[in-house]
Amino acid sequence: MTVKQAAAERRRTGGYPARRTRDAPERAPEILTRLLAAYPDAHCALEHRDAFELLCATILSAQCTDARVNIVTPVLFERYSTPEALARAKPSEVEAIIQSTGFFRNKTRSLIGMAQALVADHGGQVPRTMEELLSLPGVGRKTANVVLGNAFGNNAGITVDTHVARLSRLLGLTRHSDPIRIEQDLMPIFPRDHWTLLSHLLIFHGRRICIARRPRCEECVLSDLCPSSRV
Ligand code: SF4
């Protein structure tokens, strides 16, 4: 299915394309070029000074806004500035600090468990491989991608959060909902050296223009490339 056929199908059905369009590999480079031009300042919104802080912030960001995480983390890092300090933390004290991020008991378990694993197995350092990161409590592929890409400059994969997942479907780049399957669809059609930045670009676009439930297609630089465009 081409982008034009997908647009016709959307008009017919009143819905969004349910599958990846056949010309996704051809459209992907132009999508990237336009997003790069539109958001030259795209970057990781989670404030951090090193890999340990980014790992903690990313664990806290599950089901929570980056803005809320950025309010909580300065307090957390003031109290627990190293993996060793966090590994020894009393759960009730961590819970009190991070409560506003939601799911705070699970997140506290993940944070302390992760810090204990860093101390016990990695000399107090954040490991630099996907396999080692995935072995840490509370760390899934999304978190590992964020840390590898933004703290270590390693484009090991593409971070698929709610914005990236939603925009990838709207743009006809995937038909999947599962983040792993979406990542597998995106990786072959975007250059590897842009994988980390691609996530930031899609997140910026999802926050500013392609807003959930009210996408501003008339202002969108991708409207002629997007099978879900309303213009
Ligand atoms: S704003 Fe509209 S045209 Fe732009 S990516 Fe979203 S759905 Fe497509």
C-alpha cells in the first residue's frame, strides 16, 4: 500500500492506517530530514549529569511525565548521589521522595535493586552493554536504549515510548503496538547513527504538533508524507 492508497483508505474508513505502508522505507529518510530541520534542539528531556542519574531518571519516567521526573530527581540525587548510597537506602525514604511519580513502591524496589546490582556486579558503574543493562532490576529494553544512546553515545536500538509508538503508526511506519516490534520495523529504515536522535525528534513532534487526540496536521511538516494527515 502506498501513502496515497493509505490516505484513501483512511478517508474511506475514517480511521488511521492499520498497517505499515509499502513505501515506508522510501519516506523514512525525508521524514528524518524534515524533523531534523524542524527540531534542531531535540534532546533527551530527562535531566541528568551522568549515566547513573539517567538510569534512575528513566526508571522513574515509566507512566510519568519527564517534567515530573525532573522535579523529583534533584531531591533524590542530593540524598543518594552514588550507586553505593542508593544501594543502602531505606525503601520508605526513597518512596517518600519519588511518591509523586506514581507506582512508587515498584520504582523504589527497582531503584534500590538496580543500585545494589551495580555495586555487587559492576564495580558501582553503569554497564555499557545491552545484555548487562537488561540484567539489572527494573531495566527493560526501552530504559537500556535511553542509557546507551544518551549517556554512552551508543545507538544500540531505538527508544520506543508512547509518542514514538503513536507517531510510528500514524506515519504508516509500523502496524504494531508492541514496542519491540515497532523498534524492529523502524531500525532497518532509519540510519543507525540517528536512532537515538530519531526518538527525541518524534517525541518533540508528538508534544508540539502531532498531539494525541488533536494532531495539528495543517501545521505539520510531514503532512504530505503522512497517510494519517487530515489535510
Ligand atoms: S500531525 Fe497529522 S500529518 Fe503530522 S504526523 Fe500527525 S497525523 Fe500525520
